Amino acid sequence: MGRFTVDGTVLHYDDLGPADGAVVVLVHGHPFNRTLWRPQAEALAAAGHRVLTPDLRGYGESELTEGSVLLARFADDVAALLDHVGAGRAVVGGVSMGGQIAMEFHLRHPDRTRALVLSDTSAPAETDEGKALRNALADRLLAEGMGGYADEVIDKMLAAYNVTALPDVAERVLAMMRATDPRGAAAALRGRAERPDYRESLAAAQVPALVVVGADDVYTPVAAAESIASLVPDATLVVVDGAGHLPGAEQPERFNAALLGFLRDRCPTP
């Protein structure tokens, strides 16, 4: 595990694989931490990639920034991580909120983006209704903590059938959600509510993108992934059967096969 400091905030990350490997950054979603990507990080490192998996500020072992944290702040933290390890460009990917952070990174740092990996995410700006719901959830988490929320959404984070079919995965996901500091989760929710529309920058993308979605995702269904794939000029769409919102956790072998194939075919080592 490594650590670095951005504007006085200490952030933690894992760095797997050869130091001279092509860099891949994988960004977790809400309300998880960097260990969500462990199956992918291990597979990519074994294939010769250098994989960076940060804990976003307010999540995992990284320090808090209370109040509101915009996706731009998270994206700039990723850029600071690349600076810290001496990497110029990287394949940047994420799931759900992490996918939106990857899109924000591409918007703000296009020259540092070799490719995008966008899993179970959405590109439009938040709606007025969505803003109200995210801010209300932030208030609830601060008042009640994470436990009730985690129990309430586990059968949406995973396909409902996987909660019982994959009990070890369900327990790992629940443990991550319950361990998250509600102050960090609330700050991210408030910032995410203010996110911009990424469709224009995706349509202008000059890098390839892998768009992945669980076949039974209820938060960001297949139609949302199809919309993103239709925008990016060089996009590969993969629908993962037997998965919901977290296909990398639910069906890691299928997800890894898609990711490794994309990196081999569309992002050959420079």
C-alpha cells in the first residue's frame, strides 16, 4: 500500500504489477473502497500491467474531506496519483460513481487518458429529482450511519439472485459499505449531485473505451451503457450475464476476460 498527500489530505492506494508496465487506474464506486477491484488488479498485474487502485478521499483508508466533494476533485486526485508514481498517461476506469470520475478525468485531463473503462455508469448530468434524492440520502447517512442503507441496497448493488447465490461476494460488498465513513459518503453524494454532462466530451473522445454493464443492473441498466457506447467513436460494449451493478465482483472471470481482451486489442503496450 502507498500513500500520498493532496492539499493536506492523505490518500491511500495499492500499486500492483511491474513498475514498467502500462498503467491502469481503477476507481471504485460509492460507497466502497479500493479492494472492490482486487480481482481485476490481480489479473491485470499477472498480465504485466501496472495497476493503481486508490481509495477515494473519504473512503477506505483515505482521509476525509467533509461537506461536498465534486467529481472534479476526485479526478484531480487521480491525476495527482499519476504524478506521485511518475506516470504520464494511463487507462482510467471506474464503476458507477467511479466511472463518472473516469469521465471527469477524461474531460479535465484528456492528454493523460490512454483509454477509458466505464462500468455500470451514466453520462448525463444529474436531474433535479436526482439532486434532491442524493442530498436527502447524504442527510440520512449522516444521521443514521451506513448499516441500514447497506442492507437496503445490497440486492440492487448485486443482482438480487446473487445475494443468495454468491454469499461471499454479498458479504464482502456489505462489509465495504458498512465500513465507509458516512461523512465521506455524504460529501461524495453532494458533489456527485452537481456533476456535469459528459456526453459532449465522450462524443469527442479520441481514445478507445470499454463500456461494461451487468445484464441485470437496475441502477444503470443496459440501455445506459448502450447510450454511452453509441457516443464514443471507438467503443466496445460488453454485457456481463449473471451480474447486476457490480459485474467485476459478481462475475470477475467474465469481467476480466473482457478487460484483458480490450487492453490487448485496443490499447497495446506503447
